[in-house]
Amino acid sequence: MAVKPLERKPLSCWERTYIPQIIGGLRVTLRNLLRPKVTLEYPEQRAILPLRYRGAPTLVRDATGREKCVSCQLCEFVCPPKAIRITPGAVLESAPDAHVEKAPASFEINMLRCIFCGLCQEVCPEAAIHLQKHFSITGLSPTAFIHDKQKLYAMGGTLPGASKQWPRAHDAS
């Protein structure tokens, strides 16, 4: 079955000059020119972020300053782009965290690979990973975007609330 081509009405002499289209474009430009500005001047003005905004993942300490991360590596396994790398290490008997089996010897998050999905925060049994409201992460080289354990703790800081780590022997009593 052949399809009949759509017949178009021929343009008038006035329409062939394209003056109506130019006037219509100028009208849209003038209307937008007279509207109030909605652009933020970024460094001075910051956007108001939603309450559940997912920003950069960071490591946090508990209220006593102990590391919350027990190097279970669940965040590394669940990360879709494989942006998290954890090397578990042993905990010394004399350390304040001696009640924990292991602690991360190294913890790295490649922010170039991170998609800010929040799965690492959801799966962490110790609530050691927290998504901050940072949305402007800058660097001059690709290695500047690989955040090590010290930088992640500096960005995360300390969260109030009890740690979910196993209690120490003298804490239980």
C-alpha cells in the first residue's frame, strides 16, 4: 500500500521573507530578557540542597573519636563502578579498637568513578560511610580525585551518636 505524501500549503509572499519568524524569535528573547534572573552566582551563592541529597561519600568517626570502619568490605563489594578499594589490616592488642577483628589499613574512594548512588552508606553495618553535601570536588590531576583514608576522615569528621562496633570488655559492664 503506497503512502500518499502530505501536501503542504504554499508560503505566502510575506512568509517567504521570514520576517514573521524573526519577529517571533525577538519576542521570545525580549520576554526572557525582562524576566527576573534565576542564575546563582556560584561561589558567593549556594544552592539549597534537598534534605536527602546524596553527595560525596566520606568516612566518619564515632563520638569518642574511634574509627567506625571495621573493614568488612561490604561497601567495596556493593559499589557498582568499583570506586572503593579497601585493604584490611590487623588491629594491635594495645590499640583502643582492640575489640574489633580488623581495621582498614588503606581505604580509597576514586571520586572520578563514584556515581554517588549511596549504596555504600546503606550497606555499611557500622554507619562508617556518610554521604556529605559536597557537590564541588575539584582537582588538577586524576590522582587528586583518589581520596585516601586520611582525606576521607578529614572530609567526614565525627558524627554524633553511638558506634555500632562491638563494645569493649569494660564498656559492656
